[in-house]
Amino acid sequence: MKLSALYPDAFFEKGKRMHLFFLLTLFFLLVVILLISRTLSYIATGLFCYAFTLCAIYAGRWICKKWLASNKWSHLIFAVVNALVGFTLVGTAGFVYLFNPGMPINHILESAINISVLSFFLLFSGFFITITRSALREKMNGLVLAEQKKESELNLLRSQVSPHFLFNTLHNMYSLSVNRPAQLPPLLLQLSELLRYSVYEADQPLVTLQEEMAYIRNYIALENIRLADRLKLTVNMDDNPDDIKIVPMLLIVFVENAFKHARNTSEQQIYINIHLKVRGNTIYFMAENSCSNHSNEDGAGKRNSGLGIANVIKRLELLYPDAYGLKQNRTNNLFKVELWLKEK
């Protein structure tokens, strides 16, 4: 290990820097007072006051740390009383010796009372500093833990999102390879773009809204090939500036569910309407699809779709707290999702 890692780095780490700054600040005040007085005879008195102040404050900090560790009030009272008596005796002896060795006994008692009050104030200052730092440290640790929990939850959700989309895309490709193999080559190119986005872009905290829209268009094109005979599709997504950002892989889940539920109906004609527009700093997205009016839908389909929607809601709560609105409405044969997002 290098010498610099043993000495300078360890000495000037964050906690010790604060102590050093405090010591130097008090010493600077002492020097200023001595320069103003212009009396060299006060140097010894000033150094005594400097040492007395530091010892009392750090004694208060030490007592507080012991009390926080044990949480026993009896130990705290005993330590404070002993420290107060000790600093009163030392302070009084130093005051008498440095200022007036022949001081009368009544003046000594009066000085002892004043010094005991000063000692209590200094001990309390050290106690207060330690309590405050402990509270701030706990708050910071709580914030760090909350951020780590948030990040771990997001990583878990992302790990669930990508395989979910990959599974559905491969399922679509299998169906086309059986029914319409001639249309498979262009579909592979679209699948390549889908995978590129889900693998490389989905790990980014933010992407441009244009990139998210391109991903949605690729997915829509893939599904449209499969459902062209019975699908009536309306897509209206405004062109938006490249600087508008959004969390990736949010909107696509609603699009995927719209196709899934529309496809699972027994109707000859199915309807899907998708709209996206930006007004000011708010992104509005709507997905509307025809659906079965029977309550006994396939249980597996419910479970699969529920996973995607549940993940989206969790991600919205984590990434857009108090900055989103989600509305889901279902009639007999129509399901509609509306989402409002404030731009990040």
C-alpha cells in the first residue's frame, strides 16, 4: 500500500477534515483576539482558554456518543455531572492561577459558578453537534438506501420487460412463418430493430420520444402484417422535437396489450386507435381497442397482460411520482387507456 493512502488520505478524509476545520477556526479566533489586545502576556491565558474550550466540547461529544450507544439515561447523567465538576475545578484553578493568584475565597466561589455555567454550555454544544450529525447521517443513509432500493426495483422491472416483449414478438414470428412465410424476411429486419432498441436503449434512463415512437411503429407494423385481414387501425402520432425525453419501454406495453386483447376477440372486425401528442411539457398517449364482452376470458392471457401493466404502473410510481396520470376505462366491447406524463 502506498504511503499517501496511509497518511494524507486517511488524515484528510471527510470526517477528519471537519474536525481540522473546527480546530483551525477556533485557533484563528484566538489569534485575532490576541492581535487586537496587543498584549503578549495574554498568550498563555488564550492558549488555556483554547484548550479548555476544545476539551469541553469534545468531552460533550464523547459523552453523547456513549449515550447513543447505550441509551441509558443514568450513564448520561453520571457522565455529565462528573464532567461538569471536573471542568469547573480545572477551569477555576486555571483562572485563579493566570489572572489573580491572591483572589479572595468569595470571588473564587463566584468564578467557579460562572465557569460551571460555561462548562455546561460547552458540554451541551458538543452534545448538540453530535446529535445533529447523527440525525443528518441517519437521514442521508435513509436517502441512500431509498435510492438503492429504487434502482434495484427498476433493474428488476427492466429485466422483466425485455423478455416479455421478446416472447410476444417471437410468438408473432412463428405464426407468420407458418401462415405467410414470404413475409418473414422484412419482418426479421423489423425484429432486429425491436431487439436493438430493447437491448441497447431500454437500459438508458431516458430516450428521445422520437426513438420510443419509432419502436412503437415497428411493433405496430409487425402486428399489422399478422392482423391485416381483420384489423382497422388508426395511428396518429405527432412529429415531436428530438429534445423531448421519456423513460423507455413505457408506452409499448399499452400498445402490445391493445393488440393482444383485440386479437383475442371473436369479432371479424377489430379496432385499434393509438394517439400520441405533446402539449407544452405534457405527453399525452391514448390506446383504444375492441375487446371481448365476455367476463370469462382466458386466464393465461390475463396473467400475461397483467404482468406488463403492473410493471408499467410500478415504473410510473418510481420514475414519475406526482407527474403522471393514468386512466383505464372499459365498456362492453371497448377498452381505452389514457396516460399523461410531464416531461422529465
